[in-house]
Amino acid sequence: MKLQIGCLSMLLCLVAAECGGAGMGVKAGAAGASPATLSADEARSIAVGSECVEKGKIGASEGFNEHSGTWWFTLDMKPEFAKDGCSPACVVTEETRSAEINWRCTGLKL
């Protein structure tokens, strides 16, 4: 149950204004964090060439997570790939310049 609540909290933080647009609740200048070396436009280009577009439509940027070195984009899944209780994102990793789907499933049955 603790993991499910943590995932839900993370999802809510993404939407909340208190996140300051930094994505995943990461504040700029946080200890151990690194600024993005890949622009949002470059990250979006990587996402467009990935599995993300095979299974859904890439939406708005949710920001850059300085701790993980990842750009996050909303992902509107095609009906045949959608999963109940999940809010997927297309995640671009700066280091590898690759993208993958993060399902962000809460485990909560709706």
C-alpha cells in the first residue's frame, strides 16, 4: 500500500502548481542535481522516434528531472495499449538519448 500511495503522490505532484514545472517535484538547484544538457525540443525529437509513438501520442512536456537526468512527456495511449490505473509518460534519458514508456500505475482499481 505504501508504494501505491507514493506513486499516486508523485502523479498528483506532477499536476500540482507547487512542483514549479520542474517535473517529478524536483526543484532546480537541489543537492546532487544536474541541469539539463538536452533541450526539451531535442528530447521531444528522441521521443517521436521511439516506441512511445507506436503506442500513443506524445503530449506536453512535464519537465526535466534533474536527479534522474530524464525528460518527461505526457502520453495519450491508443486504446489497444491502455492499462487501467495507469497514467503513462514517455521518458527520455539524457545519458543514453533513448526513450521508453513509464506506465506510472498506481495499482488502484477504478
